[in-house]
Amino acid sequence: MGASLELLVFSCNNPSAVRELLEASRKHVDNILVVDSSDPPRHRELLGLLKDLPLVRTTRAIPLGFPEPLQSFAHAQLTAK
């Protein structure tokens, strides 16, 4: 089995920008994980925007203001498949 390339995206209250980023990136990666810290209405909007994109998984995280504390959590999610 060859190497795979996974994209990790941190998101907070900007679902349309995440959709645009993933549409542009998905042909270059094997898997995508979106770690979303949006408020509940924006999180639901994001899920709706991403439901038809293959290879995309989402997980929810508490908003901490910056993504660095979530990197270990996100890495564990990528490897947990």
C-alpha cells in the first residue's frame, strides 16, 4: 500500500470558505478531516455544504480561539479511521 496524503482543516464559523477550499483541494488528497468549532447553526450549515463531497469527514471541537491545542486531537482522529 502506498503513501496517502490527508488534509486537515480547522474551521470556525466560515462554512462557505471551507467548502471552497475542499472543492479546490480534494483532487490532490486521499482523505480530508474538518475539525469544526463553529456555533451550532454554522456547524449545521457546514454539514449541509459538505454532505455531497466524497472523502470528507467532520468532527466537532470546542472553540478555543486558535487551532494549535486541537492538533493532537485532530491527528488522533485522522489515524483512528
